[in-house]
Amino acid sequence: MLQVENINQYYGAAHTLRGVSLELERGKCMALLGRNGVGKTTLLKCLMGVLPASSGSVKLEGRDITRLAPHQRARAGIAYVPQGREIFARLTVEENLLMGLATHSGKKASTIKGEVYELFPVLKSMLHRRGGDLSGGQQQQLAIARALLAEPKLIILDEPTEGIQPSIIKDIGNVIRLLRERGDMAILLCEQYFDFAHELADQFMVLSRGEVVAAGVQAQMGDPEVKRHLAV
């Protein structure tokens, strides 16, 4: 589904991503791990086209999307839930959700919305509340629901548990697990909460100073060498 080859990126003279490569299959979840400031969010923004890659390539289902704008990548099938959620605070929950339905016809949109309400039932009871009035956990659910309404082939989640109460972390984990088991999309999960990532991911990749220092399958995530790069 996703093939990234030798991505390099610079902030001025700072070399922020150093030859990063990865492959992610449909129906799989990859955990992107590492300490703060090692380039995880930078990599996600390069995949979405928010930041330009200085060199390297990004392919989605074999199609080279390296030079596409963010909205073109969204149409190609990538959904991005950024760190901090970035919902529209002054729009209602329903209006926020409608933003994710821009590419769908009325009948199809209605069906998709029904599926999202099954995943996030709390949103159905809050349709007319402004996004900014929701709790942090509810806003995170809204951001993920909005992304899913685009029916992505790949969904990118940047720190979905950040600042969220434990009960909603569990709900979000259940949704990610369901999406993975459904098998119709790939999931790239950037996460600081190791136990959450370990429970959900099929494979992992660890960044340090902008380069890949460890990668493998879920069973290897607990290795001391991997944990060394995650400790504060």
C-alpha cells in the first residue's frame, strides 16, 4: 500500500530526515516510535505533502505521489489525523464530519456516516455542538471519524492518545484494532505510549535523529535495543 524510499528532508541547514525508507501493506498497522524531536511528525508531514521531501520517493499502491499536493494525496487515498487534532472549533460536530465527505455523493455519504456513528456513538448525540466545546478525547474521536469518512486506503495517526483520558484511549484503541482486522486499509500510528502501540501494531519502526535505528515485527518491540531508543 505504502512504499517510502530514501526520504531526506531539511529545515534550513538541519538534516531532519536521513534516508528514511519503509513499506506498509494493506490490513497492517505500523507503529512509528521514538523520543520527542527525532523527526516522527516531520516524516508524517512529508508523507502527506505538508512538508516537501528534499529527495526520495513516496508511492501509494505503486503510484508515485512524491510531488502531489496534500489535497491531491487526500484524493488518492491518504487520510491524516495530525497531532493536536486540528478540528474546526467553531463548526458543529456535523459540519466537521461533512468536511470528510467532500468527495462522496449524498446516498453513499449517508451510509458512510452511519458506519462512523457505530464506531464513535458519542458523536451522534453531539451533532449540533461546536467542536471547540468537546473534551479533548471527544475531539480526537471527531478527528479520526472525519478522516475515516474519506474512506482512505491509508490513515496516518499522529499521537492519538496525547492528553486523552484512559477510557477514551481504550475506545480509540478498539477502533484501530477493528480497522486493522477489517483489512481494507493500512494504518501508520505515531505514538509515545509504548504499551498502546505494542498492543495494536503488526510492525514497528524507531527513529532517532532523523534516521531509522530499529525496525521489525511486533514481537521484537520489547527488545532492550529497541527500548533504549525510547527511554527518556
